[in-house]
Amino acid sequence: MYDLSILIPARNEEWLPQTIEDLLKNKRGKTEILVGLDGYTIDLPKHPDLRVLHKEQSIGQRAMQNRLCEMSEAKYVAKTDAHCAFDEGFDIKLMNRMEDDITMVPVMRNLHVFDWVCDNCGMRTYQGPAPEACRNEICDAATDGGEGNHPGHHKEIVWNPKPNPQSSAYRFNKLLRFKYFPELRAKLPKEGLQETMSLQGSFFMCTREKYWSLKLCDESWGSWGQQGSEVALKTWLSGGRVMCNFDTWYAHLFRTQPGFSFPYSMGSSQHNARKICEDIFLNDKWEHAIHPLTWLIEKFWFALKDVRDPEARWEESDLRRPTKGILYFTDNQLNLKLARDVQKRIIKIAEDKGMELVSSSRKPMAMGKNVLTPEPRGYLTMFKQILKGLENMTSDIVFMAEHDVLYPPEHFDFTPPEHKFYYDQNWWKIHPDGFAISWDADQVSGLCAYRQDLIDYYRHRVETFNKDKFDRKFEPYSGIKSEAWKAARPHIDIRHGRNLTYNKRSLKDFRNKESAVNLETSTIQNIPGWDPNEINLFTQHQ
């Protein structure tokens, strides 16, 4: 029985054999190595402590990592990249310090794997993309720019774990993206176990039980990406600790240049993982959390406050959760029964979630704090209503709520990660005959943003409004300074004959056909996430 299983998911990894040989040479405990060849083959050493899983078609890094963990029966598992070197006895040194609530990483060094050597003059070029020409000015050797050994240059293995730099502290910014954390490293001792806010991702170790119970490698996030933040956040927020062990080290090969980069695509999968991470943790939606994200920010604030990186840095105001409010606005022309049913639903949501509620109307009404704009119905009046409502709110973040829209509670779980205008594009328009239609588009009914940003926009809108030149563009900064999200359930836009925007029932109703992105049609009976009877209670008043 092994005490530790080392998991190596690998795709097109040139240095996997050397990584395995290094592990076998330096492990001292009951440690096995589980390798996953994800859509490729390569000759590997033979050893009784090595097992290999091969998939002819790539299944992705996360999936392969989990398939390897399923093969393990050890108490501990450690994931490592396929281009790393290790300290002698690293496994024993890690296990000697392990506790069940810890996710652990050794000190990280940089691994010098190879040099390009000029066949003509012997000039060496540090690892990276294939040189286009020898850097020796008096040598005219060149390469063909391909893979492997090139005319003019060849690779010569060095395999040197460089003693410096030594990384032991990591963080993430407001978008939960990885960053080094020298400000924390400078404040902590360089011995024993020391806390780190996040992880770089090329190595981490935990109990196998925690790996599964916390879903530290959630395949629904996509093929790969964001794992350092995922593992660290899930560990800390569930009550665990992320620790760097100064008793030992590993060295990692960094590939960050064109032609010398990641083996998996950096496209949609990585983007999807980032968005899921933001949605779950910025909105405190992770089901196993016993702490909010602000708890972790506050824990490391003593070092975060010294960070000078301007890119999405944490501010002192982030130590508290931003407050949220709902701005309901109406022209008071809606069917009274429908209007009251919609209002009751919004009032309950605001009460259940502890949100500020302000109603902005042309006539007095009993709904939260009521703000009046007793002017004739029209576009300018609507903009004035919205501005006045915003100016009478105190919440940091505001969700716009229209008087003829059914909102699910999940719509209000979103928290804007930046000062942009965010639109929930998960919506359906339903018609009196039961017809339903949806496409990806920004709508004011799905708008959420920081209140001051909304005030600035609508104040300018009111001050510069010209009815003769109005372009009927109602959505602030749509497509310019905006982003989309989709709530777990759609909100329902009820069409009733007095809507502000035109009705569309098919592609022919679009002046710009290219704007009908992901166009779908359905019926009230088939709106995802909604009970048809619940919708019918409202639509009977259309």
C-alpha cells in the first residue's frame, strides 16, 4: 500500500521521461507515480512504482487528473506538472508536515531543462523557442523553425534546478487570476510551514479524501485552467489551510513564449474556467464554504495592502461585501393586477436577500422607498426616474427591475467583479398566445452595475437628451464597456402591448439579422427552470 500517489496528467510533454526519472531517483517513501498520457504516446521508464494510463483521444487535463486519482488508494495525492525536478526525499519531507486540513506545496524553484547549442560554433541559447539564427554575430547558422533537432542548432539537456529565485507565496487579484506575492514572502519567516493565499498550480498535495470531498479538480470547469485559484480557494474557504513547506523544494519549467507554451489550448476552456471561478467565489456561491471570500482577503490584508500592481488589485473597500439594491421603475400604465403580482415577487426577493428596494414611479405607490417623478410618460421621463431612484439609494450595486418582468431569485446572486455594466442575457420574452422567444442580447431589465457608475451614465443621459436625435439605444455602454452573464434561471419579459421595445417573433423581424445570436423559440410550457403554472399566473393578466 502506498502512502502517496503523484498524479501527472500529460499532453505532448517532451520532458515527461526526465520528470519521472527525477521522481524515481528522489522519492524515499512509499510513493507511486501515476501518469496519464492524454492523446499522445512517448517512451517512458519501466518501474514497479510507475503506472501509466493512456487515452488515444485527449480528454483534458482535469478529466485525466481525476482518472489518475481514481486509480489511487493512498492517503495522500499530489498533482505535479510533467516538467519538474524534485529535492531528495521531498515526499517524506512533505508527508512529515502534513495534516488533514492542509493543502501543501514545496518552495518552488525554476528548472533549467535545456539549452539550444549551435552546431557550428557551440554558442548556447537558454531554453525557449527554436532560435531563428545563432546569436553569435560571426556565425551564420540558422534553423528551419520546426520541432526537435534543427539544422544549425540542437537541444542539449541541462536539467538544473536553479537555486534562485525561490517562490513560496502566491495570491490572486480581484479577478481571481494568479499573481506572485513577494509582499507576503517578505513578512514571513523562511522556515517550517508558512501560509500562502493561493497556489501557482504546477504542484499541490492534499489528502485523497479532501481531493474528492472538495472537488478540487472540478471537470465542469473545462479542460484546464485556473486550478491554482480553485484549489486554494476551496481549501481556505472550507476551513482548511494552504501552506508552503520550507523543508523541501521542487523546480518547474516555465513555458511562456510563443512556440514554447502550454500543451492545451489557451482559448475557450481557460476563459470558461476563469468565468466559473469568478461567478462562484466572487458571489460566495460555493456550497462547501464556511467563510466568505472577504474573510480570506481580510486574513491576508496585512500584505495585500502593500501590493502596488495596478491590475485589478484589492482595495480596503473590498474587506466588506458590497451592498446590493433593486431599483424598480414603472410608468404606472401596466395592467394593475399584473403590476401588483410582479411587485409582490420583487418585494419578497428583496426581503429574503436583505436587499435595499427603491421604486421610482410617476404616481405614488407602496413599494420599498418610493421616489416620484410626476411628468408625462416618455423616454426622458424614464431616464429621469432611473436617475432619481439611483440618487435615493445607498447600495453599492444596483439591479434594474422593470415593471413587467418576472425575476428568479438567482438573478440577484451576481456580483460585478469590475466597474463595468453587466447584463444577464438569460431571458425569454413571452407573448399572450403562449409563444416564447430568446436570443443573446443586452437589456436594461437584466442590467447590474455599481450605483455610482449608473448615476454618472444616467445623469449624462438626462443632461444631453434630445428627443429629435434619440437613437432608441437604452442599454448603457452595451458592447463597449459591458459584459454578459447568465443567471442559473432566466428572467421572463412579459409582452403586453405597451412595451417600450418592439416585438419580435422570428428572424425576419430583425433589421440586423446578425444580432439574432443564439435565437430560440419555444412556448410558455417549456421555459427552462420555470413551472408553467407559475408563469401562467402572471400572463393571464396580459
